[in-house]
Amino acid sequence: MRYFLSPSIQWCFVNERCVILDVDKDRYLQVSARDFASILSYLPSDRYDPHTPSPDVLPATLRAAADELLAASVLTLSPPSTPRQHSPPTPRPTEFRPTPPTSTSLFRVMAALPEFALACATADYCLRYLSLKRITMRIIERKRTHSNPTPTLLREQAIALAHCYRRLRPFYPRNYLCLFDSLALLEFLAIWGIYPSLVFGVIVDPFLAHCWVQYDNAVLCDTACSASRWYSPIMAI
């Protein structure tokens, strides 16, 4: 029996645990880090090629753990039809809600109100009618068709616009929620042609999940007080 990794799976190791995010089902699982790392070493690569040599047979000591992952749809018995989406490397954040490089007048902030309202309404629509898988694919496809230059000026513009978003946020009547605010900020920045990363992170014991918007090493959106510094990234898009 051969096992394959589901293409919708992302994971990270936190201490002795492995946290798995199933994007298709919008759920998290926790398993033994040692077992999962061992199972991975026996799986075919994400880009499965039937002509390449097969990995060694999964030992009997790992079969029970693999069957549990199979029942949870983390593993499959047939080669995936689509390659798994790999998260791009994301630098560890060192700046949290950074101060904009220049002061922004209230007039300039209010001038962005129409774009802000459109961004929030779009994020609301996505959360109401789109699955997490479709939301992530939408972000990936947009970034794929709009390559971002990375000059310092663009980074400073992203920080300034994020500051503008935070000043306008009280005008939108919706509870603060990390996923909504991250999506709304992504939409807001995309209007100006800026495409930062949406990063998902986790904490174990007790389990907590969080997401934020990050450009380079700067966290642009974090609903809690610099909470992203405590989370282990599990997926970045």
C-alpha cells in the first residue's frame, strides 16, 4: 500500500507536535511530530512521477499513524491530480505595526475612504460566500499575475497605507477579526498594486490560530497586540 500527501495540506512543527492545516476542509489537526516526520520520509515527492523509484515500504510501526492520517484525509491512496501549493519563504517578523515613514494628514486618510469601503465590502463577501480554499487561490492567482517589485519605497508605501487602513477601520461596523482585517487590508493594498503575504500561524497547548499581513519583515495588520510574534507560521500566501 502506498500513501500520498493530500495537496491541500500545510504543516509546521511546534515542540513535539505537528500542526496540520487542511485548507480544503478549513480545519487544523495535531499529531506527533516524530511520527509525521517519519511518515513524510516514506512518501513520494509532491511532484509525483510514476517512473521514479518508489520509496521504501512504510514500516509496520508507522502504519497505524498513517491510517489515522488517511482517515483524516491528510494522506490519500492515489497520486494527487494537482501539485501541493508550497508556502513561499517568509522572514521572521521583527517590526510589528510599524510607524509610517511620514505623517499622513487626516485629509489624505479620508480621501482613501472609498477604497477602504470597497476593500472591507470585498473581504466581507469573501468570508460569506467563499471557502478558505477559494480565498487562498484568489490571493495566489492575483499575486501570480501581478509581480511585485521590492524597492524600499514600495515597502514604505505599504506601511503608510496600512496605517491609513487602521485609522479608517473604526468607520466600518464589523467586529475586529484577524482573518477579516487581514483580507480587507490585502484588498486595500491591492488597489495600489501592493501584494504582501497573508501568513497563518499557530500556538499549541492551548491551541490557537491566528493570521496577519506581512510585507518583508514588517507585520502590517495584527488585531491583537503584536500577537504574531508568538505564533509559528504554518502557511504563507
